[in-house]
Amino acid sequence: MPLLSLHGPLRQLAGGNAQLELDALTVGELLRELERAHPQTGGWILDERGLIRRHINVFVNGERGSEQTPVELTDRVEVLPAITGG
């Protein structure tokens, strides 16, 4: 199964899990599966249309991904919230 790595406050929303193995064929399916497994993550990564929010960055094996990006069994998917400051 693809390995999902969560960073920043998203980790706490997933029960403190930094890495999760979830079954999915695309990034979008993987993130919806995360929301099913950890409902408190709902609305933080995907918007009401099922699209990745603008302030969230998703990478598949180091390459920027979208909801339609396919994931393989050995892929690593990283979800990082954007860092803001001033």
C-alpha cells in the first residue's frame, strides 16, 4: 500500500500518526481514505468538492501531485501544509 506521510498539524489530526498505509489508486482516493480512517482530518486537506486545498502541498515520490495522480503500492505520498509568516 502507498505510504502517506503527514507533516505539521495534520499529524495531530490523524491521531499523532506521522505515517499511514492506506489502500488507494490515486492521490484523491488516498486522501478520502485518510478522512474515513481519521474523520478529524476532514476539510483540512480536501475542500467540499474533493479538491486539494490551495494551502496544502502534496508530493508523490518527491514530485508535485494532484487528486488524479496515480499511486502505486510502493509510492510515498507527502502532505505538507503551506508555511506562512511575516
